Amino acid sequence: MAIAPIANVIYCIWFTQSFDRIPAVIEIEHSTGVTSGLTRMRKLHDTLGGITTTFTVVAPNILRNKVVTEANTPIFRELNTRYMPYSTVRELYGLVQHYQLKNVVDRTFIEPFMERIVTP
């Protein structure tokens, strides 16, 4: 299966500068449903086969419970999805602007702000 059509519908795929790793795959849920975003990430996961990345859903705080419920269904559990509310994105943007951070290329910077939501 060709990767381009699947990757084109993902909101954000974070590549390293050398394009040899994908630190994160991020779906922003604002106008589409949580399930459709998770489905897009699942298709990418299955197409790339066993990639090591962080799958994250960014959504309004009010959708957190929906994201948690959907991410814990059998079809999506393997993604080990994380959740980041819009409020955290705003805070991170403020920090980057305030401290004039540049060249943040490693996911270790952003991972502490992503909530682990898949239960063991």
C-alpha cells in the first residue's frame, strides 16, 4: 500500500531533520470525530509496520473522556495514544515564544506534556 495517500490525511507527522525517524504523529481533533483521527493514525501505523513513534490526539479539554474511551478500544490500544489538550498547546507556545526556543527536534521536549491515556 502506498504511504503518501495515508500520510496526507494525518494532521502532523514530525520528522527528524535527517528524515530517518518519526518522533510523533499528531491528530488535531476539532472538526472531525475522535474515532476518525484514531483511524487515520491506525492506518499509518499499519502501513509503516512497527514504527516507534508517539501517537497523540490534541483536542479540546471537553473531549478528553471521549479520546480516552476511544483510545482504549481494542482496535486502537496498540497505538498507545497520548492526549494533549488545547490549553497545553497554548502554554507550550507561550514558553517557546517567551524563551525563544529554537530547533526543538527531539520528542523528549514535548512528551512530558502528553498524557498517557491507554490503560494497561
